[in-house]
Amino acid sequence: MAQKNKNEEISLSEIVENEEDKKILEPVKKVNKVGHYIIGIANANNVYVRKEPDKYSEIVYILKNGATVTIDPNDETYDYFKVTVESVVGYVLKEFISITD
């Protein structure tokens, strides 16, 4: 693979050879970026924003269906996005956040 500049985009084909992996990663490249953050929308009612990326962690905010959050793509786990909503920072299960186009 040719070396790229830090700001140069690369295609999924350049980093993923398996077609099944491409299908999984395809939605990730369709993001609405604000600076280096991503906009997400809660896709259910009463989505818990937690203090830590753990289902037993303190709830710091509750999202309603359609609420907009800012996602920090540099700080996420396998199951959780780190989000900011109304100056509250916490973690939300990825299954409850849809990435906007």
C-alpha cells in the first residue's frame, strides 16, 4: 500500500480485502463531520448517556428519540461512543445512535 499524507483520504479497498468487512465498515465512511467530530442521532427513546462505557455506570443524561449528539471518533470502545450533548460528556451504546449523512 502506498503511503498517504495525514490529511489524505484512503478508500476501504486500500485497507480491507474481505468483502464482508467492507459491508460492515461502509457506514463508517458516511459521516457528517463537524471539525473532527461526528454528528449522531438517538434512534430510540430514553437512551442512557453514562459516565463510563459500562452498563452499570452512573446515568448522566437521558436522550429522547431524535436527539442530536456529537461523537468523538477518537474515543470509543467496541460497544460505546463517547458523546457530548448539552455540555454533558458521556458514553452511549452504539446500537442506539445513528450516524447522519
